[in-house]
Amino acid sequence: YPGNYQIGKIISGLERLGKMKDIIAFHAGIKLQDNKVITSGGRVLGITAWDKTISKAKERAYKGVKEIYFEDMYYRKDIAVKAIK
């Protein structure tokens, strides 16, 4: 993961993500402050999805990632690349 990370960034989109089929978010570097979910560490969330094939699960996971936003958000773009080859 690139460089340093900043804490205290408001995270949006968790409600939408929670309504998506066959996707789950594993919360890691987050905390609740003043009724807002904010970043509190380097690896903020792990988005996992499942489907009939690895390729479809990958697509579903990245659709979930696109629902999430916080300032300076970074995510890996190589998930499942080796498994699909």
C-alpha cells in the first residue's frame, strides 16, 4: 500500500454496500465518531464477494468497492489476477 495513510476521513457508501447481494465488508481500520464512520488505520475495509466463477466474483467485489468513498482512498486493482490466468 502506498505511503502513509491519514486517519479521520469520513467513509460513505457502507449502507449501499450492505444491500448488495453476495458481498460482505470486513471492517478493519475504522471507528465510529460522532455518528460517522471514519478511517482509523491503513487497511480500512476488506471487500469480499462470491459468485459462480472467480471472474464473476472479482467483478462483483469491484462493484462493491465502487460504492465506498473516502478521501485519498486506495485499493488494489490486481485481486484475483493470478487465479483467473
